[in-house]
Amino acid sequence: MDSIDTLIIGAGALGLACAARLAEPGRSTLIVEAETLIGSHTSSRNSEVIHAGIYYAPGSLKAELCLEGRERLYGWCERHRVPYRRLGKLLVAVGAEERGKLEQLASNARACGVDELQPISAARLATLEPAVRGVAALLSPNTGIIDSHAFMQSLLARAERQGAQLVLQTRVDRLELASDGWIASGTSAGEAFSLKAQRVINAGGLFAQHLARHTQGLAAQYIPQLHLCKGSYFNYSGRSPFRHLVYPMPEANTAGLGVHATLDLGGQLRFGPDTRYLETIDYRVDEQLRDAFATAIGRYFPALDADRLIPGYSGIRPKLSGAGEPAADFVLQMPTDHGLAGLVNLFGIESPGLTASLAIAERVADRL
């Protein structure tokens, strides 16, 4: 049986960030991915936003790791020539009744250590974004956008330079305790395999809980319930009227931040995501959502032409909170938490997981 030092399960942004941080010459590191491409699920099906750290509960892992992660991420992009733009985000109060929500967001951001938000009057908002309707706004200058695929490729390149190897179409179905680590078994390109690893990092995203339930010795109390939360996006054909990202106030009792306007690095405008809980993974975008999207977007973009809304793509978040429940934090589960040496489980790494990925990898490395 082959034996390695570190096995990383999942080649999304998180798994690849862990590989880039942990791989080193002389210590064998293997990354396994069930799909035919890296980042096939949550890591590539999102808004590609570098978040500033505004929305999360002060003192939470999401708040801490987003703030740390955004600076690590901007630095990484500069050093590794990953395309990005720090173009800024406007959080918009459409009506006077939303001013209080705007003030709450500003207060929450300060409590999280984000002190660079700038209050924007209606007059200045009209100058910055003439197509946006609002009575007031906050400008977040450190929000940006990134080419998530180029970022993941750069992480993989770094890991491979340090000696790591990636194997695609390889699914780990079970982890069993061994005297000096773990025995991972599953299938690779349709063939059964097993190998021994001293350390295992479960960065399986949507599939992390499934593997955890098939991990010998891991008590059920350490496996949080998974909630699949789908978000769809619509592209907007033609030239974008916006220069910034534009976010409405977060909607009450929903799992997201509202249907917002984002840009990709090519200038394509897209709107989303909405939030819908699912029982199974389904990436189809229902064209009948157009009317609901148009209603939500029209509140802050009254000149919207609904006929220019084109179904785009969707993503699914591995949430740890169900519909109507308070947002749950990241779970970075270390050997000191569950008592199993050499095993790290990463659960519920949804937004701002892409922004926080380098900081999470650093935290994993420190704890190991």
C-alpha cells in the first residue's frame, strides 16, 4: 500500500490553498478530486467577489478570516499575477426606511475591524452611479473581484512546485484509522484504490459531511447537518451601466445578501444570487425566475430592461444553517476538537470562503 505524508480531499479553492501552504519538498502531498476539473462546484460557481468583511458576526471565524483573507488574497494576486480589480462596492438604501439597516451595517463592520466604509449621500450616489436609485449608501473601497479560476490554477502551481501531486476523478469513500495515520479508500478513474496518509484534510465542500459520516472513530456529534442552498445568476446583455458592485440591503429571513449587481473582469454585468434550499444538487437555472429577479433588481435599478436578463449559471453553498435559521459560522475542526490525530474537517465553507481561503489554510497549518 502506498504511503504519503498529507492527503487533501477536494481541489476547490480551499483544498488547493491548504495544498499550497502545506506542501513542501521532502513531504509527500497528494490532492484528490472527484471531478474532472478543479473547482467544479462552489469555488467556481459564485460571484467571484473579494469581500471586505462587513456582514459577519463580530468575533466569528467568518469575520476574522475574511478580514485577514482579503489582504492575503490581494497580496497573492499581486505576487502571482492573478487578475483582479479592487473596484469597490456600494451598499444602497433604496428608501428612507432602510437608512437604519445601513447604519447597522456600518456599526457591524466597525465591530469586525472594517473601518474604511465611506457614507455616501444621495447626491454623490447619483454622481458615482447615475443608474442606481437610493437615498444613501456606503462605499466599501476594499471590495473587489477576482478571476477565481486563475486563482485556483495559481494555488495548484504553487503546490506542485513544492512537490504536491493532483489526481482527478478520484473519490475517497472511507477513512479508517491506522496505527500511524489513516487509510483512505475509494475509486480512481473507476478503479478501487487505498493508500495510507499521516494527515488528512477533508476539504470536500458539498461532500465533506458524507465523507465524515464514513470516517472511522468520528462521533456523530462532530458532523454538522448540511443544508444545500442554491443561488442562481442572470447575465445582463449589452453594456453595463455600473462601475461598482451594487448591493441592496440584506433581506430579512433569507440566506443571502439580496440579488446584487456584480461585474466580471471582462465587464460583463450579472445579477444574483437568489437563495433556494434544495434536497439534491441541481445547477439548472430556471428561466421563470426572471420576473422575480426583475422585481428585486428594479428597486435599485429602475431603468432595468428585463428582456436583457439572460439565465447564466448557479452555485450551491454548503450551509450549516437551514431556511429561516441564523447564519452559521465556519467549522474548522482540528484533532484537538474531535480527538483523532492527523484529521482536519472543514465544514460549511461558504461565502466568504473564497476570500478567506488563504487565511483558512494558514489557520489549518498553524493548528497542525
